[in-house]
Amino acid sequence: SIEYADDPIAQNLKGVAQILLTDLGTRIFYTQQAGYDTHSNQVPVQPKLLGELCQGIADFQADLREHHAADNVLAFVFTEFGRRVKDNGSGTDHGSGGVALAIGDSVNGGMHSEYPSLKEDSLLEGDLHFNIDFRGVYGTLVERWLGLDPAPIVGGHFEQLNFMG
């Protein structure tokens, strides 16, 4: 009964839900939301994209709950690239550091790292300095959600986070 919005990310998530709920045994689904690779005019673009993303995820979660599947799904949202701290005049260019969100009934809510410093002497060549290696985040998912050994997948052993119940 969930009506997804008529935008690309919502429709992608609707498709994921439809396939997931057929119980074919697929364990990993991937989708993306285009449009974030802007270097200018970001103020009108970013809120629209983030609003669509949030609504799409909310509808997806509601759909899973309606079908009693929410406890079997973990959504992982991540940025492909970070953004520079310094404005280029009307936006920002690519930089290091990004964000990742784990969403689902089995997730221990909250922030599981720390905000990167914006102080100039703490930046990495003008970019946010990451606080945790992304391979540790992926390793956490691989080990604690999929029940697999993460070392051969992420290329070693990395600090894991406690975001999963």
C-alpha cells in the first residue's frame, strides 16, 4: 500500500523492495542517486536531492515493515566522494572525507565516529580528514551482517564500528 514518489531514487528503492520481497535469496542490492556531482549552484540542488533520498528511504522502510521484512534488511547509504571545505565561489569541489549511514531495525542508532575538525591545521590538504578507514565500515557490514570473513574482501583487518545490534 506504500506509494513511492515518482523520482528516480524512490522508484529504484521500490524496485529493490519488489525483488527483495519475492524472496529469491539475493543478499545485496545496489542502487544510486545521481546529481550530486556538482561544483557550483549547489544550494538549490542539494536540498532537493536529499529530500528525495530521505522520502525514498522512509517509503522503503515503511514498505519493509508492512511486509514484516524490516528486521531482515540493512540499508547502507554512502557518498562516493567527499567535498572540499573551502567554497569555490558557488559550490565545492571534490575532496576527501564523506558520510555513511546504516539504516534499519538492527542498527544501533547514533554517531559511531566523530565529526572531523574544520580547523585549518586539522585539514588534509584543505579537505576534511577522515576519522575511520572505509574498509573498517565495510568490514563491519561484511562480518556482522553477512557473517563472512572481511579480510579477503577489504584487504586486511581494520577497526570496526559498533553500529550493528
